[in-house]
Amino acid sequence: MGVREFPALDVASLESLLATLNSPDEQRVAAALDVLQDQGKESVVPALLLYHPSSTVVIRTLEIFQSGRREDAMPLAEHLLEHRDARVRVAALRMMSVLRPERSLLERASDDPDPSIAAAARVALLACGWVDVEPTCRSLMSAVGRGDESVERAMAAAVRSHPHGAVEPVLLELLSADDTETLQEAITAAARLRSPGLLTPLMQLLPRRAVREEARSALAAFGPVGLARMMEALRDPEVPISVRRHLPGAVALVGSPQAPSLLLDHLPDEPDGSIRFKILRALGRWRNEQPDLPLDRRLLGDALEQALSTGYRLMEWRRTLERMTERSPGRRSELHVVLVALLRNKEDHSLERIFRLLNLQSGSEEFQRIYLGLHSPRPATRVGSRELLHHLVLPPMRHHLLVLVDDLQGEAPRPAALERPRGRAGDLAVFEDLLGSGMESVSALAALHAAELGLRSLANAIDACQPRSEEHARTLATARAALGAEVT
Amino acid sequence: MRELSPSVVPLLHLRTLAFLRELPAYQLTALAREAEELVVPRGTVLRSEREPAQNVYVILEGTAEARRGESVRRLGPGDEEGLLDVLAGEAAGTRVRAETDSVVLCVDGEALRTQSERYAALLLQLLGEVARRLEKRPSALLAALAGPSEPRPLGPELDRVGRLLALHRVPIFPSENMDALAELAGPRSELEIPAGEALWGPGSPARACYVLCRGAVRIMGETGEEIGVLRQGSVPGLTQVLRGGAYGPLRAEADLPVVALSLEREVFLDVVEDDFELGWSLLAGLASHVLSADLGLTEGG
């Protein structure tokens, strides 16, 4: 059973859910309705629920009847066109316009004094081809961004209910709305309409947390066309990082068998570490759901070697810094503590990536369990996990991986293979590496730490360091000035 | 204890819990699979005071009693017990006993962590829930947000390193998650607030929290009564950012001229989402403060 499926609904559960519909608590009723709809049991929802005192319940029920095409509820829905709550009237009109569209009713509603009802009716008229497209679209589009959320929401829900090409210009306008609920409806509408022109606006919504989940699902709903455009955007350095960062998660939702390979192919070329991590996470989810998922073993092996090498490098830098303060405890400043902690955390992240890659290689979650075991507060679990790792990973990787694991657990002597020249020369070499590491925080911390330690022979290395931002350049200049002052 | 056959009933019950309601259906389903409905006779001890909390219980029918030292809490239908203990990783000490024949939903604490790691939305919902509970306990809130007891002055420039040091000194931020703190220190976000000026309007949406680098902020209740003063290394606005919605009802005003880092909500939650350990440690820290308040261990603000 996949993670997105619900357990089978037995008779006792069904009875329990139907009994919950009688609850005076609207949240319990809404929860039961959600479960029934998720189970595809719209047909058992009693039409009399439309008489419920809660508008929330009535609107939710109308939605369910609309998606379940419950024409038997039409007479009761008609009765709701006179409801005191405009949101209920809009929902009733929407359901009727989908199940049994009636031109005269919609035309009357399009002149309703309530602008949300009028807007919903105009969208339905537009989708049914009963009004001129251009002026109607223009009038609807002009209502977006005027600050009336109820109109925008009614319009977006109507567009979602009538995903027709004629409403696309209105939908494009709605996809730029500020209101979250409007956007959620508009994104669902885009997923139903699936016009290629909607792909870019949908990708631009990925940085917005409140609608990201919906935007990802909508992009995935475009299938191969969406997949191709998302991969194009992922490879394009001109696309903002705030968008690119969320593309692997959206690609992961595409059902295409090509999607995992496309993401894996991109992995070695991806310059951003957080995106590489998200690619691994996406691949891991696929792997969990399909253990026999074919993945290029050579690419996985390369990525594994790269992650191991990064972890080793970070470990070497950190241990050199630690050794420095073991020799001279007075050098243990706050900058030193922060730099060491940062390198250690990055090293731990490298180890996590290694385990994710091992999971992908093995096709099981075994390495995930070992990784968790290695981080257990119980010493016996950590020891057992290490033994398992020793058993499962073959040489030569076994040795390197265990060195890294032991280092992070602080339970083994430093391996001779990692020795840098002892003393000042080794320290300076590590500082040079840190300055040119390409990681802005690491480089900036190293520069200021070198300055506070008065490591004047690093002045040239600081001069040679390529700043990654204006602020980085200023920090390097500050460090350089401090060292320069000491020279004079 | 008798275990009922698996059904969608756990799913229904979880969906009625306010802090889980907004989870996508498939995530709630994954969590519901880790839950079981238990029918327990009167007098059943669900957890003894010698056991650390390993499960979260939701009372569906009947009543139960949670006793910790002198503190006794009566639980009825819809009440939850054990969430904070599980999140805080607290040691043993609470005894939970059914007072009547009861039906209880039992969620495995380890599964809660696993599912939170798998689905960031669950982690964020839990953070929001604990933040809401903390806000109902003002002195604990102040203790959770407070800076170090012996603050050290920051350098004159809040460049990337200065910002990273400022974040590193915030007690509620786990210092071992330095990579995530470095990510938060990335964007330039320094702001100055003159004495007497409000940090936020109570009705305005909580778009950022503030790491105080210099100065002091007075925290006041709805009616203007002083709850306490936050100084360097504290994070006013953190709970509001975690739970979402508007800043109110708590008010915050610069008591002395303030220099602060503004951590935008969208960026902050993205970082938490990408670094599970940061989020889980933050959750544990906040939950501990709520528990301390409930046990009367929190000193006044």
C-alpha cells in the first residue's frame, strides 16, 4: 500500500464516520466529510447535511456533492441560493453551474448585488460560452487586486470548477493575487486546465510557503510537459535560487518513470548544496516507494565518492583547528568555537548525504536505520549500528566511512592518513583552504579568526581569496587591514 | 488492554485535533497508521511514574488522570496527554491512569519523530502548537525567549560573521546546528528601533521575529501590563512566527534603543524545514519550557 492511500474502509468505520456527521462540532463533521471524500464515498453523504447550521459544513458538503456529481442534491442546493451567508450562495450557484448549468439562472446571478456571486456567475457564463470572451475577461480581471478577497475567492473557485480555455486570462491574473485562499483555488484550477502558459507562473509561486504544496502538486499534474519545463528551469542558473530550490520536490511528485533519472543526472552539475540535498531527498522518497527503481549506479557511486571526500576534507580542517587549541588553549576564541561547530555540522551533513546515497544504492531503508542508530543516545545502539555498517559496506569504502563515523562520535583516535604537517605550517595550510573553500561563512570566519590570531603570513591568501559577495569582500578587507596593521 | 481492528477511525480522531487539522491528507494518514485505538478498563495505568513518556494519548471516551508530583490534570474526551513530554524527551515522572472504562488513541512518540522528519509540515504544526501553548504561560514564554544570563557585547559591525555570532548566542537556538544558523545569518537583516517604538502592531501578521543584538524590549500583555524585559540574545516574536497569524495579543516595545536582526518568517521556516535537527531541538526546548511552567519551575520573568 502506497503512503498516499487510505486504509480500506470497513463497515464499522463507515458507521462511525456517518455517526460523526451528526456531531454538533463542525470540525468533527468536516473531518468526517474529508475522510469520506478521500475514500471516494461521496455517495453516502446525506443530502440533508445541507441544512446544517454551520456554513462551513454546508459549503464543504456542496463541494463534495459537486465533485461527486450528486444531482439528487440539486433541489436542496437551489434552496440555498437564498441562504443568508453569501459564501453559501456562491457555493450553491457553483455546484448548480457545474452539475446542470442553466443560462437564465447564471445571467440573473451575474447581476446580483453581491459582487462575489456576480463574479462567480460571469466565470460560469464565460466557460459555457454564453458571453463575449474579451469584455467579460477584462471585467473579471479588473476585479483582481482591488482588495476584495471574497470576490477573488469566488472567482478562483469558479475558475477551478470550470477549467476551460476561455477562463485562462482570468486565471493568470488570479495566480498573481496576494490572498492565500485565492491562490490555492487558482493553483488547483491551473492543475486542471494544464495549459503550458501556466507553468511559469506556477513555478514562480514555489517560494511562497503557504501555497508551495499546492504549486508542487499542480506542476506535477502537467506530466511530461511539466517535467521537461521544470528540469529546464532547474538547469538554468538565471532562474532564481528561491524557485530552483523547490523544483526537486515538485519533480518528485511527477509520476513519470524518467523523473528520477533526470534528477540524478543533474546531481553532479548542481552547484547549490541545498538543492543537491533536496535531490537526494526526492530520490530517497522514490526509492522508498519503489525499491526496484532503476538508478544509474555509476552516478550514485560518483556522488558517494564526492560526499565522502567532502566529509573527509571538513573533518581534516576541523581537527587541525582543534589540535591548534589543544596546543595553545588561549587561542580558543568565540570565532574558533563557531568555526569548529560549523565545520562539524557540515561534516555531519556530509555523512547524512552518504547514508542517503547508500540507501539509494542498496534499494532499502537499511542505511537510514543505521544512520539513526548511530545518532541514538544509547551507546549499545550506536555500537550495534557501527557493527552493522562494518558488515554491510565493503572495502575500500568501509574504512573511510568508519573513520568519518568514529570521528563524529569522538570514539576513535585520529587516523594517521589524515595527518597534515604538524605545527604552524599545517595550521596555515588549513586556513588557506578555509579561506578558499567557496563557503562564504567558513571563509569569512576563517579570515577574522586568522586576524585575531595575528597570522600575518595569511595576508597574501586573504588578498587572493575570491569574495562571494560585497559583504564577504568587506569582511576580508577588515581581516586584511587588521593583519596589515600588525605588519607595520 | 484490548486493541481494536485497524480502521480509519484513528485518522478521523487525529483530524479533529486542532494542530493536525491542516496537514495534507496523505501525511495524516501516514501518522494515523502509527496510531492505535485502545479500549482500557477503569483503573488501567497507561503510563507509570517510572516510565519516560513514549506515547501520546488522546482520550476519545471516558476520563483519565495525569498526576505529576502534586500536580493533577483531569482528562476528558478530546484531551491529549504526553505530547510535551515526548517532544521534550522528558524523563519519567507522570502517571496516567484511566478513571473510567475508556477508549484512548495511542500515538507512538518515536513514530511522531520519524513522521516529522519525513514530513516537514507535521514538524511545523507541532512547533506552532507548542508555541501557542507557551504563549498561554507568559513567564515561561519570557524564559524561553530570553538571552544568555551574561551577555557579551557584539562587535560594531553586523556583517555575516557578526550575525552568525548573534544567532549563536541565542540560548533557544541549538548551537550544534550551526550550518542552519549560518543560513539564517545569510541575508542582511539589521534594523534599528528607537526607544518607545513598538516592534509590531498586535493585529499585523507575524512576518518576522527579532534577535536582539543591543538594547532591550519590554513585553506587555493585552491590557498593557508588563510581563518582562528581553535583552541581548533574546528572540521576541519567535512563537508568533512559529504559530503564524497575527502578532497579538502580546505587545513589544523598545525599552532602550534596539539593534536587532530581523528573521523573516518565510526564510526561518524554510531553514527549519531543511534542517530537521534544528526544528526538533527547537521543539524540545520550547516544550521543556511549557512543562517547566506547568510544574511551577519557571521563575518569574
